[in-house]
Amino acid sequence: MSRVSIPRIDPGEPVYRADLAMGEHSARHLRRIMRLYLTTWDLLDLAPAAELALTELIANVVRHVPGRRCQTFIFRLPTGDGVRVEVADSSPAIPLAIKRDELDDGGRGLILVNAVTDDWGVIKRWDGTGKTVWFECVDRKKATGDRARFSPRPPTGPRP
């Protein structure tokens, strides 16, 4: 399911920002950078999910954005228990999370993002010239209060 939303948390200033044309190896380089930040923040347990989600967002830019240009932002959540990643581009097309035939070559990226992150969404630019796709991963062992007890969204179905 695709959704357009306003982010729950103001992530503040990004700790990392890149404005690049994406290519074949871009996701690998961005995963390395994110892993360095996660290691520094003692959030390395989030790396598998965050890296997979970041890879899917970058793959969408490479496949669907003319010129493959985007801005990538990495934030530490203000609560210190997670990471937020944003990928902004100039394409007004809103990505959709659509279940496809299992033999299709693509189309499952946002289904994966939904499965491995704690929250995600799309923010359309007010002038219609693009969007930002974002996700958050939270380490429940480090979370406090409601974030430690509840997932932001209910499960979408049976898990394997």
C-alpha cells in the first residue's frame, strides 16, 4: 500500500547529505556510509533493515527518475534510538507498493521497505515538482516509553 504522509518526527538537521546522480554502485556506497553512522551511534542492529530499505529507494531512483538525480539524507532520530533516511527527487510520480506476480523481475521494492522498517511514507512537494520517500528504523531495545512497547503500524499480514 502506498501512502502520502507528513512525517511523525521532526528529524532535525541531517548528519549526512548527498546530492548525486545515482548509478550502478551508488547504493553500495551509501550503505557503507550509513553503516558507519549506525556503528558510531551504537545502532548497528538496524543495519540489515536500513541497508535493504535504502537500497530499494535508490533502485527506484535509478529505474524511474529521469537523470537519476536525488538527494539522500541520513538522520539520527532525536530520541537516539533509531535512524531516518530520506531520498528526495524531482519526479512527481508517487511510488506504489503493489503486490506482483512472484515471477516478475521487479515491483516489490516498497513491499520490502514496508516489511523491514518501522515506518515509511512519501511526502509530495507542494509545487508538484517531486517528492521525498522516507523510512525510519527503531531499535526497540534502546527505545523508551511508547516506542519501546508499540510498533508505529500494525503488521500487514502473516510473517513467514
